[in-house]
Amino acid sequence: MTQGKIVPLLLKFSAPLLLGNLFQQFYNTFDTFIVGRVIGSQALAAIGSTSHFVNTVINFFNGLAIGAQVVISQFFGAKNFPSLKKAINTTIYASFIFSILATVIQIILSPFVLRLISTPPDVLVQANQYLKIYFLGTAALTLYNMGSGILRALGDSTRALIFLVISSVSNIILDILFVVLLGKGIEGAAYATVLSELLSAILVIISLQRLEVKMRLELKHPQIDFLILKKIMKLGLPGAISSSITSFSNTFMQKYINYFGTSCMAGWAIFSKFDQFAILPMHSLASGATTFVAQNYGAKKSERIRDGIKKSFILNFSVISILSLLLIFQANFFASLFSDDAEVIYFAERFIYLTAPFFVLCGFSMLFSNVMRGFGIALRPTIITFVGFVLFRQTMLLIISQTSNSFTLIALVYPAAWPLVIIIYIIWLFIFRKKRIK
């Protein structure tokens, strides 16, 4: 990404990543669709109540993956192949060890967390069953995300897409098999997801083994370079902690949603799927910007970096605006796909109407954060994210819950953090931009 026209490069890089994320989200959404239509609203609420807790660990490893992606991109841009190979091997082996530890911790903590967020008794049992099985796939999901991040850092976002398409199709087939044909209920949906994630992990590991010798993953001779791991952790850990804390904080937003009953929980579960769909193009464009900035920063091309950042924001605005309008004008249709319960559909629509107009700001906040990480700046975006998505949200939720019983005000807290984070980023960039791009 250090030469050629910028917009086509960003689109060429981001499009396969977006399609891959869409397929990944599609099979997760298919779980929700099957559960809502075949099992019922309580099971739908159970999956919805677990989503942010699940994302806590996923986002932690995604944050580490960004750190690894920056390190690998900079080595690749500088053509430092010995260090590049060490970084690839270190990323895979360290993430596998960390993910095993995370699996054990998640399974132990899941019943406690579900009670902590006041999950209703009629939902609690199914939610706990789902989590215990789902968390068994943590290592597989982590290896796929780390491995696909490595491929993207090398400028290859196509193979990860192909693997994910295969995994998505297998998930749909397994959902139908376990839930519809065998009647395994919510546990069947969890098993389908875990097995599909395992397949995608195997495919991406095989792909890394088949890279050129100078950067290949070596399974016969596992190695972790602790100096490179330290660099990855320095760049990735702040974002990983920030992302996981944000998701865990949103787990406590689930607590406030739970107060409004099972139908509201099911409506939130439906909205969350469309919220995650909307985040996908933001994440794809932001990841493209990270790799673009990191490679050009390694190649010392500051003018190209400026131009690329500007065009990334224009692309982000254009894509997210179209998506937001589609969700707003077709909210009833989308909500009705997952449930025929009028009350559930009502809550899902309300969440969409109150949040979708602000999606562009969410995309901008993500882009600011990833651009800074492309430069190797990890701590400041972490602090900014923590202030906006954790401190501000939780403070507002506490104040509103103590002073009002308004569903609308509770729902608005979720998007209200985005403009605050944007303002903080703009102030920081105005003060420090000349120190970074010289």
C-alpha cells in the first residue's frame, strides 16, 4: 500500500475484509434468526443477553490483533523479513496460549456475570447453556482473527474472505441440522458456531504455513520472540483492554435493558445484530487505514499518509450514510425478519430509530482510533475510548436510572458517547498532529 492510487487500494483492501466480516456476521445473525423463529423469544433474549459478554474477550484479542497487524505491517513495509517471520510466529503461538486461559476464565465467570446484570430467571438457564458451549470456541475464533489479521498486514485480505465464506456456509448447514432437524435448541446453535469457527481457524493456519519461507508459520518449530511480543503488547494491549472494557461496560448496559422485560431484551438482541452489521464497514475501512498508515509510516511517506487519511474519512462518511438511511427506512421490515411478536418488533424498531442516525460518528471515532494506532500510538486512543465508552456511558446510565424510568433515555446513552469521543479526538489531533507527521 506504499504506491499506487489510494482510493482503489483502500477499496481493494477493505472490500474483501468487509465481505468477510459480513459473512462472519451473517452466520452469527443466522443463529439469531433460527433461535427466534424456531425456539422463541426467551431463547432470543438469552442470546441477546450474552452478546456483550462474549464480545469482551473477542474484542480483547481483536485489539491485540491490531497491535500485531501494525508491527507486521511496519516490518513488511520496511522489508525486514527475519523480524517479520518472528512476528508472525509469535502472534499465533502467544494468542493460542492466551486464548486457552481466556476460555477457562470465561466458563468460570459466566454464571456470575449473568446474575450480575440481572438476567431474568426465565432467560438465565438458556443463556448459561449457550455461553458454556460458545466459549469452547474461543481459541479457534482467536486463531482465525489473528491469522486473518496477519494476512491483511501482508496486503492479502482475499484468502481470509474465502475461508470465512466456507465457514459461514458450514454454520448455516449445522444450524439447520442441530436446531431444526435434531431439535437441540440453543445448545445446538452454540455447537454450530463453535464447529464453524474451528473450520475457519484450520484453514487460515494452513494458509500461513504456505507463505514464502522467509515469513512462514512454523508448526514443527514453535517460537515466541519475547522482544517482538513486548512490542505487539505495547501497541495492542491498550486497545485490547479498552475494547474489552468497553464491551464489558456494555454488558452492564444490558442490565438496564433487562429491567424492561423479555420483549425489550429480545428487541435489543435483534437491534444488536443490525448494529454489528453497521459496524462492519466502519471496521473494514478503519482496518484498511491502519495498514495503509502503518506501511507508509514504515516507508516514511508522510504526504501519502495525509492524503490517505483524508480519503478514508470521505469513504467512511459515504458508505455509512447510505447504510444508516437503509436501516432507518426499513426498520420494521428488518425487525420482522427475526420475530412475529409485535412487542419485540416495537422495541427493535425503537433502538434502530434512536441509534442509526449517529452511525457516521461511530465510524469516525473508529477511524480516528485506528489511524493513530497505525502510527504506533496506542495509549491515547485507549484513554479516549475509555472516557467516552465506559466512564461517560456508565455515569449517564446510572444517573438516568436513578432519576427516570424512560426507555428512550436509556437507549440514547448508547450513541451519545460517539460525538463526545469525536470532539476529544479532534482536540487531540489539533494539538499534536504536527508532532507526528513531519
